[in-house]
Amino acid sequence: MTNSPPVLQIEDLRVVFSERGIGKRPDVVAVDGVSLCIEAGEIVGLVGESGSGKTTLALATALLGKITEGRISLEGEEIIGVSRSRMRRLRSRIQVVFQDPHGSLDPRQTVRKGLSELRSLHMDRTAWITDAELLAKVGMTEDLLDHLPHELSGGQAQRVSIARALFLRPSLLVADEPTSALDVSVQAQILNLLLQLRESENISVLLISHDLSVVRNLCDRVYVMKDGRVVEEGETEELLGSPNHPYTRQLIAAIPGKDWDRSSLESSNGRREGSDSP
Amino acid sequence: MILGNHRTADVSEDETRTIRRSGNRSLWLMGLPLLLLGLLVVAAPLLPLADPGLQDLRGRLIPPIFLEGGTWEHPLGTDQLGRDLLARVIYGGRLTFVIAIAAVLVGSVFGTLLGMIAGYRRGWIDTIISRVVDAQLALPFILLAIAIIVSRGRSLVVLVAVLAIISWAQYARVIRAETLSLRERPFILGLRAAGASPIRIILRHIFPNIGGTVLVLATLEVGTMILAESALSFLGLGVVPPDISWGGMLAGGREFIQDAWWVVTFPGIAITFVVMSINLLGDALRARYDPRKRTYL
């Protein structure tokens, strides 16, 4: 899209979980040599079944998880081996949205207190917007500011999580199954919100999902993971239209009640036209 | 857009509220006797009680009022030095409570802090703290208490320190486990992503979310501490006369149990009553704050 360095570049990432001591279980290689690149303003999908290493990769991508081996650079800056405090600064350029909407908010903190805590952590980067304007961006009103998380619905809590993630104006948003715990109608709203935010804030998104229809509607490119490896990657429509790897074909065939021939792909081709109607 | 995989996150709030409400009622029920006793003990100097230290060698071992020979002057009778038992039980409660509560405060602060650090930081810090906790829990507490008190001397400060040392490992172990599960929760990850420091996360986010557990533990621990203090005083390792504690009264009256059972019985009843009330209160609190019943909602 641009000539600037990719927002995030991961090369040969390996994540190995091992136990120490007597009677230890064998090492688990959760991510095995994955390379991944996300350009500015791009929405990249990451699909694969449960246990394929998606979430481990997502956490590593957000610089929150374990990294056994590999190189990660954020906007051209190498991040392995930097000091702890520098890491904290760098890390906040990537924000995360998780699957469990209520688990993503401190149960004892009102929405307002949570936002003011973020303000106190990043005075310079949060001055761009007021609390009310921020909530308006995710389609919420400011009367929810004094609510505790358990007083919010799942969709509302997820919007607050997204608002919190946007607050620091990250270069990259890692969304780990952001809609799979939500009602169908709310899912569509949240996904449309992500699309709108990409347009208005030029944010890059790494969208982790096991739902291919979500990925097809949103993502520019897709990575398919199996057993800790990327088995196939490419432009969304190309990859889902003519998958090369047998595992990708299997994933596509596993979608219930969906006819994945070329005509149905073309009829719903335009994610931009389709995105405005919930 | 057709989207698959729908699962609602709605949890039955009514159910939670019912648990909460019935929990509140039993909390009051369980807390009331303790509250009354606490008031009685605190207000002791204002009550028309005899001087608990006043000896009357001619009025030794007077039986309580409901036995032959009892007088209204000494409703619960007198001890081997002719001191009024009712006054001594009430005044003894003051020191017993002060020691138990001070020990719980010191033990819970250290235990909780170390537990949170171990659980949150993992790694070598966790290994060290966990091994010390294991070692601590393996030591027989009386032996440890004897060793410390013999080498440091008997005083209130030493007694409180000994009791705190006995109890901190309990908190550390439980709180470490709670912290371990809490630190993997998305909101903690989100705060780390936002660049919050470990100290901020531990104090502002982990602690408020385990506060209920600490409260339950601390309440139950007050009972344990009263028992431990009584045991130490009974062995002559606790409070030094003329200070009065229930355990000390048990020790003093032990020799006369054949002729004057009331000297040890009343402090014994006081200990049993208080420890039982505290345990019931702790159970009621646990019903409210049980991690398994708690929904983060």
C-alpha cells in the first residue's frame, strides 16, 4: 500500500512451552517457524482450528506472550532484546481485543475509571479525544461511562474493549476472535465497526478467527495455520476461491450450509459495499 | 453478512443476585454475636465490673452464682487469687482480640503481597517464595514458636510476630494461586498491552479482585490465631502476667480444675464461642466470595 516499512514483521517465530523438573511432559511446540507480515492499513486474517497456535501467535504478535526464537520488528524497529521499559512503550503501539468481552474489562472498574487510568499512563497519546467522543466512535453514548462491566451487555463490553484499544491510537490492532462470544446481530455490528475504524483511523488489524465467513468479509489477506505452522497464505478471495493446501480445502468444506462455488463468492465479493449494512 | 458460531455471553444475573441477598442475611446473622462481644470487650472500662487484677486472698475460688456459695459480687466466681472471673474473661478478651487481629493484619499483608508477587512475576521469585511457603507449612508451629520466643524473650511484639510468621504462608499460597489464574485474564493482558507497570497491575487490578478471598481467609485466620495464642499462653509462652488473655487464664486455672472447674471453664467457653462464631462468619463470607460461585460477569 505504501512504501513505509510494514507495521509488523515476524520472521521464523517459534514458541515452545516446556516444563522443568522430574516427570515433566514433553515440550509443546505451539508455533513452529511462522513468518507473518502486516502492512499499514491492512486487515489480515489468521484462521485455523482450535489448538493450531493462533492465540499463541496472537499473544506473541502483541508482544505479550512467550517468544522462544525469531525476529519481530514493529514499524521497522527490531524489538527483541530491548529493555523492559522500552518494551512497555513499544508494546502499547499494538493493542488487543479478546474473545471474552467481559473478561477484557476489570470487573471492579467503571468504564470512566478505566479510561482515566489509560490517560494517566499515556498523557500525550490520549489527549486527542474526550471520553464521550471515544465512546461515540464505537457507537456508544457517554451515559455508560459510570457503569461497571457486569452492567454492560456482551456487545457493549466488546465495544468498550475496542474503544480502549483505539484510545492509544495503535498502529496495529490484534483482535483474537472478537465476535465469537457475541450474538449474531452484534457480531455484524462489531465487524462493521472494525471496517469503519480501518477507514477512518488507518489502523492495521490482525483478525484471528475460526470463522471463514467473517474472514472473507473483512480481510485483505489470510494466513491459514495448522499445528503451529502457516500452511497457506494469500489474498483472501484468491485463497478461499482456489485453495491449494488440502487443509484449507477442508476448512472451507467444513462451513455448514455454505456453497463455496465461484458464483457465490463473486456475488458477495464486495466487502466494502456489504460492510455498511449490518 | 451471515456469520456462524454464535454463543451468547449472558449470564443469569438473577441467580447471582439471589445468592448475594441470602448471603447478606446470613452474614449479619453470623456477624451479630461477634459484634456484640466486640462492643462488650471494647467498652469494658465503662462497665460496672470489678477490677480484674484485684486480688482477694480471703475470697479465693468462690463458685459462680448458680452454685451453692456463689455471690452476686462475683457472678462467675473468682480464681485462685480471688480475682473476679467475669471481669477477667471480658478484659482477657481485649488482649486476645488485639493479639489475634494484629497477627492477622501483619500476616495477611505480608502473605498477600508475597503471594501476588510470586503469582504475577513467576520465574525464580516464584520458586523462592513457593519453596519458603512449603518449608514454613512443614514446620510444626509450636516448635517454631518455642524457638523464637525462647531466643527473643516474651513480649507482645514477639508474640504477634510469631503468630504472623505462622500464618503468612497460608495467605501466600492461596493468593499466589488466585493471582496465577487472574494474570492470564484478558483484562490483565490488555493492561500490559497498554503499558501498565507490574506494580500498578498488582496493586490496582490484581489486589481489588482478590480482596474477597483475602477477607475470607483473614476472618477464618482470626479464629486460628486466637487458638494459637491460647495454646502458647497455656504453655507459658504467651502473654506475661499481669496481662490477661484467655489462654493465660486456662494455664493459671489448670491446677485447680478438680476443685474449681469454673476457673478454666469460662475462658474455655469464651474461646470456643468466639472461634466458632468467627468460623461461621468466615463460612458465610466464603459463600459470598467463593471463587467458584463468583462470576466476573
